[in-house]
Amino acid sequence: MTSPMTSSDLSNYGGTTFGTRYIQSPTTLDYRGSSGFVPNNPAARSFDLPTGPKSPTEWQNYVNGGAMQANRRSPASNDQQPYLDPRMQQAFAAQLRNPYAPLYNPYAMANGLQVSDMPPYLPVVPMAMNGVDPGMANREPPTGDNVQSALMYEFKSNTKTRRYVLKDIYDHIAEFSGDQHGSRFIQTKLETANSDEKDRVFREIQPNAIQLMTDVFGNYVIQKFFEHGDQTHKKILANKMRGQVLNLSLQMYGCRVVQKALDHVLVDQQAMLVGELESHVLKCVKDQNGNHVIQKAIERCPSHTIGFIIDAFRGQVQHLSIHPYGCRVIQRCLERCDTPSKSTIMVELMDGIQGMISDQYGNYVVQHVVSKDEGQGRQRVLQIVLRGLEGYSKHKFASNVVEKCLEQADDTWRRQVVYTLADCSQRRVEGDGVLASMIKDNYGNYVIQKLLDTLSPDDFAFFVELLQPAVNQAKRTGCGKQLMSVEKKMHRLPPRWNGPAPPAGYGHNTYQLPLPTPPFASHYASATTTPPPLTSDTQSLQSSAIPSINGDAVEGADCSRKGSEPSSEGRYV
């Protein structure tokens, strides 16, 4: 039997002063050496802190767990940190991941615990205390990444066996709104909920409205209230957003709530929300989230409430047109703004339109001008493109503008494009012709295809004849994929258009095939003879009535004609 440990053994156990050994292993009498707890460390325990020299008797009691038991106090004590119990340490560390968990944790509420008061890190590995194996202790059901209420755990476990309704989750609406499955459940139920149910749900989310607006799942619940709530709900939510519109507009999920609010609130509330962005228009336009809010304001708000947006664009139109987010806002202005505001933007836009054609983002603005503008803007772009047709057609971004021009222009402009390409091909004496080089180009071949798709039949025939030598030249140099696409487009119209002009009379038959003769009229004169007009007499063979399938009726009707006798074989001769 092993002899009991003496005082000298305890004072220098394992070659290290025993006072520095504090981590208890799963057995009560085995310890590992390490550094002591720092007093300011939130994980430090009162029975592990050095309290001065200990006598051999105190060390013996410490080893046997007496000191631990004496110093251990109830978590309900006001002067003790609520993290001393290892199991509670695990729970509170997990609660840091869920901002809504403290609202429904009675232990946290009893101790007045706030999320901001929690330390940034807590050890979550349980340690054996006083010989108790933590593995044998009672454990809560698995909760994944977040600490959940019992109702949330039951909801996720029984969705296939129980049909939940809104009243089943009352008093837990905010928690469910912040959960992926709970949020989707609430959204679905709000679409068909009555006014009392909506009021009850709204009362629970109202205190946490701003927090839910910026939540990855909660923002959808707020949006549903803007869609299906009454005007009281919408007005309260809009007032909650007062003073927070800029921050929400720049936030990934909050910007969606602001857009939904602008879709559904009244005009005076729209003006109130948008007015908070008056000094921050350009900041929002250049932001990946804020630009959507500015676009929505341009789409939904009356012109007199967004005049400050147009004023902020003065002198900035060209710069914004080549910005990855600003180009979207400029396009929206060209669509939705009133005529004076649109004219202000177009004046600045036309001054730099030539450089925007080949810009990565500016080309989208130019395409929008070609598609939507009915005045001088489109004509100006068409003239610029026609002058630099070959270069623009081979450019990665400008080729998109050329294709858009081919789609939106009239047949006269497209005919000018064909004549321009023909003239350039005749003047090119060295190297590949213009058409051959465009066919082989990664971007130019799309312009050729678009031209073949949009030409009128007469111009198509001329262009195919012009294009054929270039196609033959491209075949010798090998550019299979582009060439196959172009050749496919060359057969868009019937063959009679794929060549020179057809001769006079082409397509009009000079010989008419005999018409099919019915069995009961085989003795008639040649089918080429023009038949008499139809009559309303049902007994006439020229009647428009459907012939009877009764053979006797056919025979009787035919016998009534002069000189018609049935033969013995049942056929008329």
C-alpha cells in the first residue's frame, strides 16, 4: 500500500513548488505544473489565487479538496462572478454568439447580465472539481452554434411532426426572428395572419427593430411588416429608423429594409427618410449598399423630394458614369427623373460620351442612352460609333455599344454600317481585310453576327455577298469557333436571298400542278379548269357543305347530273 504523503512531499511535489500547480486532472490527487491564474483574468477562481504561505495541514486539506469546497460559493451570491461554474462558463461563452439569447436566459436576467459586460473570452473546457467527473454531469441538449430556448430547440426538432402557428411562439418572436428557420416561419405566417396576430408579433419585435433590421435573418421579418403590416406598423417602423437611415443604408441588410420602406410608406415619410441622406449623397452613391438606396429613392420618391440628389450630381456626372456603382445611379436618373433633371445630366454626359464608349462601366451608361433617349443623345452616339466602327467593334467594352446601336437604330443606319465596312475593305490593300479581321477577333465577330441578325432582307443579301470572300480567307487561317457562328448567321434567310438579286418573275410558278380530283368527280374535265364558284345547295358538288359519308347520298346526288350513269362495277364512267 502506498504510504501517505508527508509535508516535505507536498511542498516539493514533482520538483516544482506545489503552490504553482493549480490545474486539477480527472483524478483528485494528480496535478500538472503550469503558471498560476492571473488575478485579473476572468477565468481565475478564488480558491486558485495565492493567499500567502500555507501550512502542511492546509496543503493536505487543499489536496483533498477541502479548500475547494470551503471556498466554493453559490452562483446566486452577489459578490461572486457568474462564470465560476464550468458548465455555466460553457453556456455563457456560447451565448456570446447569439445576441438574443440573454433575453430568454433566466440565469442571465437574474444576475443582470448584459452582453456588453461579458468578457471577450471564456474558457469552455470543463474541469473536474472535488473528484466529480464532468462527463457524468447532466448536460443540456445539443444546440449547435447558438444557445437556444427550449421552444426553439423543440421547434427545430418537431417541424415534420407538428404544425406550428404564430401563437405557439409568442414571447419568443424576437429570438425566432434572428434564426434562419424561425425567421422563415414568421415570414410565411405573416402573409396570412389576421390583424390581432400581426399586432402581437409587432409588439414583440418593436423593441429590437433596429437590431433586427441589420440582422442576416431578422431583416426579412421587418420587410414583411412593410409589405403586409398596416399603416400604423409602417409609421412606427419608419419613426424607429429616424436618425439611423444613413447607417442602415450603408449596411448590407439594413439597406434592404430602407428600400422596402421607400416602397411602402407614405410620401411624407419618404421625404423624412430620404432627407437624412441630403449631405451624404455621393458617399451613398459610391457605396456598394448605399447606391441601391439612392436608386430606390429616384424610382419611388416624387421629384420635389429628391431635388438635392440631382444637385449633388452637378459637375460629377462624368465621374459617376465611370464608377462601378455610380453608373447604375446615372442610368436610373435617365429612366425616372423628370425632363429638367434629365436634361441637366445629359448636358454633362454628352461632353464626355466619346470616352465612356470604351470604358469598363461607362459603356453601360452609353448603352442606356442609345436604348432610352429619343433626342439628340442617341444620334450623337450613332455618329461617333460610325466614325470609329472598326476600332470600337474590336474593343472589349465598346463592342457592346456597337451591338446596342445595331439593335436600336433604324435600317438606314445599319445600311450605312454595311457601306462603311465595304468601303474600308476596298481601301485595305495589305494584310487581312476589315471583315476578315473582325471575323477572327474575339469581340468583332459578335458585331458581325449582330449585323447579320438585324439587317433587312435586301441589305442582308448584299452583305452576305460582301462577307463571303472574308469568310473564305478566314477559313485558310483557322478560326473555327468564330467562323462557325458567323456562317450559321449567314443562312438566316431563305437561300433566294443568299446571292445576287433574283431574276424577274422568280418565285412565281408559270406551271400549275393539277389539283387533286375527288373520287366521285374523276370524269370531270381537266383539273386545271377553273372550278365553278361554291353554292349553298347541299345537293350540288360545288356546295361548301361537308360531303356526307353515306354512299347512297353521294350516288344519288351524282346520278341527278345529266349523262351520268353508274357502272356495273360501282364506279362512274
